[in-house]
Amino acid sequence: MGCSKCGRPGVIFQEYSGLHLCQQHFRQDLLHKAKKTVRQNHWLVPGTRYAVALSGGPASCALLDFMHTLVGERTDISLIAVTLHNNEPDSMENAKTITESLGIPWFIVPDDNAEIQRGNRFCAPDGSPFPAHASTECQLRHVAEQMKFDALVLGYTLEDHAEWVLRNAISGNTYHKSGYATKTLKRVQITRPFMHIPRKEPDLYTQIFLNGCVENAGADTRVDDPISLLLARLYNRHPGVPYALVNIGEQVRQFRDRVS
Ligand SMILES: [Zn+2]
């Protein structure tokens, strides 16, 4: 099917927009949506050193490329990539290759990092309403002081954000203000540029545009729990559901901001 905007061969059909997009318009669309999220949340602050959480999976590589596009030319903002050491050689190799090709300083946090070990005591994944990413986020917050970064850029997608909203609702947790570490840690702004973008889009972005530097650019293998699996099946049948959940979450947040 041809691109709805220019007629060239399409690479994706977006159920939620009804559009077929070619490579060029797909790239424009993804970057535009991520920039809009960054702008609306006032996440770009001069003088900030941003650390992109780079697992080496395709979505995290797309995230690094997006941040490089956004701030690579700026002299008042700096960008690094941080990877929690893992035993997947392909992921580590991807992270190494993409940081080298973009010229971005890359830091690996070793397994035996003392800060991480201390942090792990506070990072029990089942203690969080958002186990899919909570552990990574928590561990990286604990090295913010060491690696001198002020903001953490995470590859949360639309589905992750929808799941977070739902888990908050199910668990009855107060929809607490996220974004900063606890007072014993360095203050770290948490940013999620892909939070309104379906997961398959950053994966596709990497397959198409970063193919030269990312091996095995298939979809991220994820550690899924029953709720994530149920949601994935639901989204397949009803692609509008994650958007509805995120909208509900936004309304709750606005209500909370008004009353607090
Ligand atoms: Zn097009």
C-alpha cells in the first residue's frame, strides 16, 4: 500500500491514525511525536547532562538516535549513554557500535557496582507498580551521582505507560508524582520521550534506519508477566485501548495536580 502522504511504498500502517507511511514520513512522524512529548513536559533544560538508558535492544537504540537528533548540536546540553552490564553479547555489541557511530560517551555499570548493590535493596521489582522497568530505573538512579548526570532518558513506550496507569488503578496506589528520586539520592529528572508511541514503531525505526550499526534488530525480548501478556492480547484486538488508558491517566494526573 502506498504512503498516505506521498504515494511512495509504505513501511507501516498505523491503526490509530489510519495512515500508511513511507520510510521518510514514518521517520518524520516518530521524531515529531517524541519531540512534542519532550516539549509538552518541559524536559529540555539548558545545562543538563542527560543519560540515555541503553540496553542495546532496538527501542533503546532508537531512543539514543532520537536524543542525538534532538540535542546533538547543542553546546549547552550534554548526552551520555549508560548500560547496565548484562550477559547478552549482542546487546552489549549493539550498544558499543551505536555509541561509537554517534560519538556519544558510553558508560557500562558493572554487575558488582557498589552503588547498585546498595540500590538493589530498594529496588524490589514486586514492590513497584511498574515492574517491567522499575528495576532498571531504580538501579540507574543510584549511579547518577557517580556518572554526574541530572536526567535519565528511558525507553518507555505507549504500552508501558498504559500498563503503569492500569497497575496504579488496580493496586489502588495514589497516582504519585513520578520523576524524581527519593531525597537520599541525587535529584534526577526522569524523561520518557516515547511514552505516546506504540512499541513496534521504535523497533521498526531501528530496523530501517540503524541497521548498519545494530545487529539482530528484531523486537526486544521482554520479561513478561501475566498482566503484560493479557494486555498485549487485548491491544492486538483493540489498538485504541492503550491510548484510552493513557488519557485516563492524564486526567487523573491533572485532577491530582489541582487538588494537591
Ligand atoms: Zn510518504
